[in-house]
Amino acid sequence: MITDIITPRDYVIILQTARIRPSPYHVKVVKHDEILKLNGSYFLSIKPGKKAGDPTVHDLRALQFSSDGKVHYKLSFSENSAWEALPQRVQVPMEWIRMFPRALPIKERKFQDL
């Protein structure tokens, strides 16, 4: 087992070997072009229902933002519960844009130490 973390790859190895049962953790390495942010739009409300008796914000257990701008919610932590579309009440349509247009540069001195 690795005890020292020298490179970012060491984090991946430690996380993958952290558990054997019921199954090892799956680690997805994310690159700079996969990190997205919203264009500044926002929700006026994340209340999943519109009328009395419908679920409220306090009933939400999970929110899922997809890359196509849609938001889904769950009312249960169960993996078997279904994701439902959140009624969107936004002023500006949600759009995902890249957080980093290119990889962050590494200074020459630091690059030599790698």
C-alpha cells in the first residue's frame, strides 16, 4: 500500500484499493475539459411541486444537473427510486460552459520536479 502521495496518480491508486468488499471503488479521472459551470442563470425556486399536497423543498433528497441543462430530483436516497424532472422556473435558460478553456500551465521549475 502506498503511504506517500507523490503524484496525482497516487490518489487514484489509494482510492481504488481502499475497499475490497462489496466491490472496489470505481475512480473516474476527470480532465480539465470535462469540468463545467453554469452560465450565471439560476432557479427562482427548486420546489418540485406547484400545488398544495405536492412535495416541498424539505422533501428533496438529491438533485442531478445534466449537461443538457435539465435538472432532476429524488425524494428518496434509495438507488431504486426514479429521477423526476424538476419544473424549471428560470429567467435565463441554463447553459453549461467550460470552466477551463485550456489546461492550466505548469511553471517550468515545477515541471522539472515532476
